[in-house]
Amino acid sequence: MSGKDYSDFSWTAENAAKADEIVGRYPKGRQASAIMPLLWLAQGQMREQTGSAWLPLKVIEFVADQIGMAHIRALEVVTFYTQYNREPVGRYLVQVCGTTPCMLRGSDDVLRACADKGLKKGETTADGLFTLREVECIGCCANAPVVQINDDNYEDLTYESMTRILELLASDVLPKPGSQIGRQASCPEGGPTTLKYMVNDDA
């Protein structure tokens, strides 16, 4: 994938309309404010077209040109924010949170499940299916441990549930995101423990 420079990149018809809508959100002369959502749109198109969500230099320059931004300014954005990938990644980018709440709740077991399926931190599997990264806080501490796979979060993980998720993805089946133990949002396991009934103000 990285052997091509993608100088022929252009929006699909659908994404061209989305890009125009994004740029249109900002006042005249402030189009540079659209850089982040446009880069995200381009990275998504790369996933659809190549199977890898990343931003080659020529794609970054294409986006910058659309809004009259210097190429180096767009590159600065890409290299600052970790949501953008400068190198090809696997079809599924597996990001395991290793921050304290997830570590205390079993992120080591999640990483072990990944390792037992042949994933190595910082690498892409030989079949191009998975890239594994250990990352900082994903922002779902109450549902730790948490993994982000592409655009979805998988929460309340164990060794077994992480193994099942990887097996489903390898079979081209998208697992249901969210809590893997059936919690709604960040509700406590086992259901509510307080405010189980309404208090009658007239009592």
C-alpha cells in the first residue's frame, strides 16, 4: 500500500458533497478550520478504497489545497493528533487502553488475548488484518478495560471476550460494540443500587 504515492487521490462523489458541507460550516476566510474533519473524511475514504485507514502525504496535500492551507500546516495537524495515521494500518486498528483504570481492571489480559492471536504491539499482522497499539486513556474508565477498534469502543472486556471479538473480526463479522457484559452506558453491574423507587413528595 505504501509503495503508491496517491497523487491521483480525489473525493468520491459522496465525499465531495460531504467535504463541501464541512467547509460550508465555517465563515468565509475561515476555511482552514475545516482541516480536521476533512482529514478524517479522507482517512475514512482511504479505508474504504484500500482497506487501510491512513493518510499518505499526497492525500494530506490534496485536503490542504481544497481549503487553501499550506501543506506543512496540514502535516502539522496530522503529526500532532493520534487519530490520524501516517503509515498503513491493518483493516482493524486495535487500540488497547493501558492507562491506570484499564490496567487495574485487566488490560493485561486483553493484551494477552491479542498476543495469543498473533498480534504484536506496534505491528500489523502478516495478513494485513490487524494492527495493535497500546494507547492512553480512551475516556471510558467506568467501563474498563476498553479497546477501540476502528471507530468503535468495546468495553468491560475479559481475556475470553477479547478473544471472541478478534475471532469474529477475522471471520469478517463485526461484533456488537459497547459493553460486553450487557451494561447500558456506565450503569453499575447488576443494575441500580440507589434511587430504586420514586419518593412521594406528599408523603
